[in-house]
Amino acid sequence: MTTTERPGAEHWVPDAATLPELRRAAHECRGCELYRDATQLVFSSGRRGAPLMLVGEQPGDREDLEGRPFVGPAGRMLTSAINASGISPRDVYLTNAVKHFRFERRGKRRIHEKPGVAHVTACRPWLVAEFAAVDPRVIVCLGATAARAVLGREVRIGAERGRLLEPGPYATAPVVVTTHPSALLRIREEAERTSAFEAFVADLHLAASSR
Ligand code: URA
Ligand code: SF4
């Protein structure tokens, strides 16, 4: 497959599938070229019926190696925010807009590269199948890539956070958009980072109290 051939995940997504069936099938996906350089597919964690579905961007370096979402630095930040918002981890289903790690090699290092709109589109059928299989009450988009995947349009997080949004053409529940936890990690100034963390926790709390 050349880099421009992206048939999309449709062909690999089984109809009316349970979560274990989806997870198994996803490992075969060749819907875009990202499967070729990644170590493995990172599907999701969490259970059917979890009231909150949190959607990230794509697996990072650690997630790619471990095969589980949000186990690296951004995941630690997310875990502290979930704890601070009083949400039980049992009530959270964690997934990503794109299921394979996109990166650029620089010597021995692998540098995160944002997934493109075409990757988000190619991978969306998995997300749509997860909406049906998990049936969450509220869907939280962590950052603009997740918001594009879930809502199918460009979203400015600053302008649309802090309230419940209509599901749009793909989602099956109201949507809350917020920042990505890795954006918090990049803030150097402490007071600024604290207030960004508080705003993030407030968005999670809004989602949890709207379910
Ligand atoms: N960032 C994400 O968006 N998802 C992960 O799983 C890890 C880091
Ligand atoms: Fe399939 Fe998504 Fe992986 Fe592309 S990123 S191969 S669409 S699972």
C-alpha cells in the first residue's frame, strides 16, 4: 500500500460487534498506512456500559510499546485529573481517535507526529463501533483531533469547551470537548499550569454530572 492508499477501516469493522470482537478484529486493520511502522494497535480500556467515554488523539510512544491507552506521561496527568474530579475509574472507557502511533524517527528517538485528517477519517469506523458497543452517556473529546473525530468537524476547544454539545452525525451521546492532557504537560509556568489543570478537571466534572 502506498502512503496515499487509505481504504479506511470499514472493511475490517464487524457489524454489531461486542467490544472483545471489535478488539480482536482491529488488530487486522489495514485501513491506513499507520499500522506498518507502529509496534502494535492500541485499542482501548474499559467496559461496556461505562457512562463516560474519553477519546484521546492516538497512542504515544509508551502506549505503542505496552498496547494500552494512556499509560505514559499524558496518562498520568489524565489519571490525576480523573481522581481530582471524583470520577470512579470504573466509570471511564478510554480510547483514541486513531489506533496506531504516528511518529517520525530521529536517530534512535521516535517523535510524536499528529495524525492527519485522513488518518482520523480512516480510523473513525472503529470509534463509531465503540459508541455502539459501549453505549456511554457522555463522550469527552481530549483535544482538537478527538473533537474532529467525534463531531466530524473542526472544533476550537477554547470556544466550545465548558458545555454539552449535540452529538452530531457520529456520536450517540452528548459531547464535551476539552484540552488534551499533554497540553498541560507543556505549560512551564506553575500558576498557569495549575489553572489549566483546574479547567480540565471542571470539564471532566461537567461531563460526569451530565450523565
Ligand atoms: N495521548 C493520547 O491521546 N492517547 C494515549 O493513549 C496516550 C497519549
Ligand atoms: Fe486501521 Fe486506524 Fe490503524 Fe489506520 S490507524 S490501520 S485505520 S486501526
